[in-house]
Amino acid sequence: MPKCYLNEFTNSDGTFYALNNELFKREKPLYIQHKTPAKVCYSPDYYTLDMKVPPTYAHLNQEDPLVLERELFWKYENEYPQILRLMKNRRSLTYSQAELLIKALISIKLRNKFIRDEYMGEQHQKMIQQIFSDDLIATVYDTKKHYPQFTDKEIVDAIGSVKIRATSDPEFIKMLHLTGLIDRERNPQSVINAAAKKFLNCKWLIVESDFSATFVTTDNPGYCVDSNDVVHNVKLADCTLVFPLTPLLCLMISDKVPDPDIQSNILKKRLEYRQVDSAMINSINSSSLYYFSRYIFAQTSQTLNSISSMVTLANKKNLQHSCLKKA
């Protein structure tokens, strides 16, 4: 989780308040903790290229192991505070600043621990099983052409080993996550670049608190809502992207609402501000709880007090659902 993002939710002393969901999992009561971003946003070597990579990614062996943090993430994190200052002061953004901001927010979603954890989840395992089942014959045939010395059984066994690693080996899953991130950041046709281009052509609405309530965020901030009002972690088509930026500001971009100023003003990205009340803010906060991993953050303890019962209820529902599936 980028420190530059979490810093926007801190108080003047550099601290904020947090609910730690791991306490519930250990059958302990939730309580509010006083934290700094540095204590919750850092995981040693999480983005370090320190694992073996397959031959298709052999070029990455020549990279700085910290390439993601030093080259790719740095370009966002270095500019992010200045862009947020402009937005908090109701200043327009240049298109390069707006592009950098939207890419930063998409990057935050794709680099998130929640995404990597999903590689071990049931949905990902089903997808991997389907991919390997659909492509098995073609993969064996293609491998046989390049490695004729191997028997069909040896090739099938090797493919099975890769399938198992793709859903259960933490090092292999880390490799999948990091190589995917590098490709998405560098490939002009990647989902980051395609989604950023699309969202830049859409209207940007900043919903602003009327001070009756404040926005919370989590260790997996932002979500997408489709046209059927279903909340998704990441869904960059037929969606409204909702992303809390500060305790008082939240960005909303619908891919169904074009920017009417896009042709007449090619130098500045206009932002529309709309004040909202506690009902709207509480609704956004509620949806923010759908896909967090461990922490919920707020600038005040009162804000977390007001949603702690909501978190406990959601936990109990998830636990009951899990028990039913196992049964």
C-alpha cells in the first residue's frame, strides 16, 4: 500500500486510526488502534524480484530486483502529493497530471495484496483448471515441437506441476503477480494504459463531504460498481470507479458519462465537485468494506466506531458462508 496514499488520511501528527480484522479471525474483539502509515503499509520484499523466473521472463534477471518500487511505482508516488494538493484546493489538473493520477489509482488496485491473495482463492483455482484443461492438447503439441526429446507423459507431468504451483506455491504466485505488474506498466496496450485512456475521456466527479461524515479507506482502497449495482474489486468496463482520496474527497468516474469538455479544453482536465451528506458517504464507506484484506483506516476514531458493528456483521456473514460451503 503506497504511503503517499495513506498519508492523505492522517492527522497533523501523522497518525490515523485503524481497525484490524485479524483480531476477529483470532476470535478477539475488534478495537480501534492508533497507527502511522509506515506501520501498516510496508511488507519486506513484497515487490522484490528475488524469485526464479521462467524462460519467457529471462530478461528480468538483468533487472534491478527493486525495479517495481524504484522505477515503476516511484513515478506515481513522487507526483501524487502535489496532484492531491491541487484537488484539495479545487484546482484543475493538466492532462498529464490527470493521466498519472488515474494510472496511480489503477496501479494501487493491481499491485494490492488482495489481488495476490486471490491467486490462492477458489475462483482463481477454477480459472487455472479451466485454462489448463482447454489448452492441454495444444500445449503438449507446441512443447513437443520445441523439446522433442521429452515424452508426452513427461510433458503432461511438467504441465501438471506448473498448474499446482500456479495455485499453491507462494514464490510462483509472487512471480506471476510481479511479472504481470511489470508487463502492465510497460506495455502500451496493457490494461493500465487502456483503462487510463478510457477514464480520461470520462467526466470526473469529486464528491465532497459536507462535514457531517468522513470517508474511510482500507488496505485495498477503491472499488467498481457495474450497471446492475454490483460491487467489484476491479472491473474496468461497464463500471463506475469509486476511490476515496482523502477523508473529505472521493473520486467517481463512470465509463458511461463522457467528459463534455474533452474537445474544447485539451490542456486541462476539469473536475466537477459536488457536496454530499452523511447518507451518501456512509453508502460509499459501506461498499469500501467489501474487499479489504486486514485494515480499515479513518482520520477519527468516531468514524471507525460508527462502522465497527458493520464490520463485525460482515465478518459473521462471511464466516457463516464459509462454513456452509465446507459443509
